[in-house]
Amino acid sequence: MAHPVRLLVIDDDPALRDFLLSFGETRGMQVEAVGDAESALARLETARPDLITLDLVLPGLDGLSALRELRRRAPEVPVLMLSGHGKARSIVEAMREGAADFLRKPFEPEELEVAIARTIESGALEREVSELRGRAEAAEHLEMICGNDPQMRELQATIDQVADTDITVLIRGESGTGKELVAQALHRSSSRRAEPFVKLNCAALPSELLESELFGFEKGAFTGAQRKKLGKFEFANHGTIFLDEISEMPAALQAKLLQVLQDGEFSPLGGRGDVRVDTRVVAATNRNLEVAVEEGRFRQDLFYRLNVVTIAIPPLRERVGAVALLAEHFRTRYNAEYGRSLAEWSPEVAALLERYTWPGNVRELENLIKRAVVLGSEDAIRDELAQRVQGGSTSAEAGSALDLRGVQAEISQGQSVDLKGVAKRVAQVAERRVIERVLDRTRWNRKEAAKRLQVSYKALLYKMKESGLSEAKG
């Protein structure tokens, strides 16, 4: 275990609490002691213990009821029961309810040491099983995202390289490409996998609410603050926080986030001191942060702090090999969730799924599959999918089709055709598509795109303006 063992003591005997505090601290543990189960349950989220000692007889909520609730809320944390009433029936019931071990009072320090070591070992075994399950889930997530596309295999290799570090990661890609799935895969492949994964969409809340959600507040910090509230950063302590749509974070909060990234501490609203946290930050955006920095909407120093490692997810239209995997994953998932039994896709629907270009990316695919499962038939989506495929799916493709239809109409009406003009229009459409592809691949870094297109920076800007491409698009 990377951090010191965190021990939560629940006992109504002040003398025993003091003894356990001293016992744990002299052995390098971080110990928190409370006198009743209600207080322990209230502090469970913040204490995040690795081990709990629990008295069988307590005021208010009794020990066995507390054990049930602890196992429900934190099933991965082993509980060592302590009691002066060592009746066989009580021991059997406690073990049945999930206690890792049972120790009768009074006990010698050596007995306690052995019991704690045994309980920690039991918890370590549970964590190992959980970690192996997490790694398997992460591998499944990555397999689903990546498919057989070589470009996505490079993305997977990057995830494997950086997952088990504390380095900040910026995930970039169009809306709906699966940025949260990548963030979850990073967390599940890391040494923090047993700790919380906390997510927050920075565009979902107004600035004043976003600050309290991220950093919390003290009682009385403002009108209506009747009690202390912990922020997402504290909930994610020792774990990972995923900040989606980071480009939408207000400037004042950008400065506060920068402090967390630099110093690992922040001040809650109304707080008199700083709170220290050990939280890994993974951010995501579908915008061009470089342009936001140029325009003064995003702090340059924060951008550099976030952009230590970048993972760029190509749109689904560029990774056809992932479509079948994703479609099957969503079919299986929603069959189980809604109690349905939608059969595997027919060859016709499977082909349509792969031919469609998915402008809404993974999210659009998921919603379509969910609808088919809920309605119980692929017929519910076949005609709509066929229409989408036939109608084309990108503006560039639509423009190309429009040009060709116009030429066909001129020919059918016996009109003369300006071959040079047709070539020019088709060349413009093709040029626009190539520029847009390269800009997407370089995350709209225009200097890098100009280099790859073998044109000057000014020439690229001119071509973008001529093609109607927005320079600020991200």
C-alpha cells in the first residue's frame, strides 16, 4: 500500500479509543477514532479507511447494524470486531455479516497486532481481486474503444505508458468520441484504481456553483450554507478527478485549479486555511485550447500544466473497426439493463452500422443501439440507418454530391458543361476535406497542419478562409 494504513476506530470506551490511537500511531498508521457508529458513517467518505475496528456494543446504532451498513457502503474495507461479550452466537453472526475477524476484550497488544495483520492481509486479498477485475475492465474498455485500428493501438500504448503515473493528462476529441471511457481506463489501469474516480462537467454548472462543487465550502460561507460541504477534489483524494469540458471553466476558477496542480492544495469557500489533496487530474475538451489561449479565454500557464501528456481520440468515422465492437457492447449492456433479448445484428444492419460515418460519434451509436434494444427489434433502426447512409453524413460529402447533381442536371438539359469549372469546384471540395482532416488530426494546431500540408502558414489561413473553415473551431 503506497500510503500509510488508515485506521478508523469505532468504540464508546474513551480509554480504549486512546489506546488504539496510540497503538496505531506508534506503528505508522493514520488513526481516526469516534465514539459511535453514526459519527463513523458520517466520516466514512473523508476518512477512507483501509481498516476499521468496531465495537459490538455501541450507543445508538448497535455494532452488528453498523457492520451491515459499513459493508454496504465500503465493501472493500475489512472490519475487525471487538467485544467483551464473546458469545459464540455473536461471533457467528458478525462473521456472517462480513466481519474479517473477531477479538474478545480484554486483549493483549500482541493479540491485537496479530488480528490487525490478519485483517489487513484479508483486505489486501480483496483489493487484489478488485484490482485484477479493474485491470480486466480497463482492458475491455480499451479493446472496445480501439478496435483493430493501428492508430488507436498507438493511443492504447500511450495509456499503458502513462496510466500508472501521477502525470496530468489532457484528452482531446470531438463530442461523443469516448473521452470519459479513456479517462476511466486511465484510472482503472493505475495504482489509484481502488480509490475514487470523480467526474465533473465544467460546462454543466454556473461559475458560483462550479466553485463550491470543486472545492467545497465551510458552514456560514454564504447565505444558505447551513453545513460544511466537501468538494469534488476532497472526494477524489488519493484517486482521480476527471474534469470534462475544461475549456468552459471560468477564468477565476482556472487560477484556483492551477494552484491545485502546482501545490496540491486549495482553500474552500469561507475556509481559513488550505486543504491538501493528492489527486490525479485528467481533463478533456472538444475545443481548440490553443486558440482559446490566443484569445485570452484560457490561461496559458494552466494550459501548459494540463497539456503534459495529450491523448487525441479520432472521431468514430476514422476508426471503422471499433463500430462493430461498440455496437455489440451496447447491445449486450442494454439487453441486461432492460431485461431484453435483442439478437445479434443481421448482416444488413451490421453493414449499415459500418458504412455510416457517425457525426455524433460513440454517443450517437450508443443512443441508436439503446433504442433498438428498448423497442426489441433491429427493425426499429434499420430504415433510419439506411436513410442516414444514403443521405450522406458530412458537409463536405454533401457539397460534393450537390456539385455532381448540378452537373448531371446540366447534361440532361442539353446544356454545355464548363469542365474546368467542374474540376475547380471538385478540387475545392477535396481540398477542404483534406485540410479539415489534417486540422482534426493536429487538434487544429494550424502551424503543424501547414507543415503537414507542405504550405506556408499564411497560405493555410487563406485556404481555410476560402473554404469557410472556422479558425476558432476545436
